[in-house]
Amino acid sequence: MSDLPNCPECNSEYTYENGTLFVCPECAHEWSRAGSGEAEAERVWRDANGNVLQDGDTVTVIKDLKVRGASSVLKGGTKVKNIRLVEGDHDIDCKIDGFGAMQLKSEFVKKG
């Protein structure tokens, strides 16, 4: 009996290996070895100093940032409370007093 995992899409037992991928011949789904059976590594967000960020943290903007669509800049030293971490280029969702809802890059903030 094969020790290959069943297809995560259709649960077919007829999967096979193709290089670094598993392939299902029934539904044509392909997936990597890293995602099969092992706990996938969770993404870790870090601030400009390398500290790990979590949802709900308070961060401080480390430099003046131009805000697209606004006539003013977001000043360095601005505290941002209760951040939410998301996938993408701008990986912090937040609300800033005077600016409203916006997204920031984690490389321009420090924890605390």
C-alpha cells in the first residue's frame, strides 16, 4: 500500500509524486510536500527592529510616511493601537486618529 497522502480536494487515493509536488490524476489538483500531513509554518510578522508582531499590539510609526490621497503625511512617532495582521504587501490593517482606516508595512513600525 502506498504511503502517499490522499488528494485534499477530492480525497482520491491515486495520487502520485511529480518532482516536489503531489498530483491527483482524477481532479488534476497539485500541492507541495510541505503542506501535506505536516503542520505548515505560520507566517511571522516582524517590526523594523525584528520584534514579533501579533494582532492587537500597539506600534509606533518610525518615520514620516506619505499617505496616498491625503494632503498631509503620517508623522513618525504616531502610535497605532490594536493592529490587525493580514497577508499582502501592506501587512498591517489599522485605524489611525485623524486619518481613519489604512494599511501599513511592518517595516515602518516598531512595537511598543
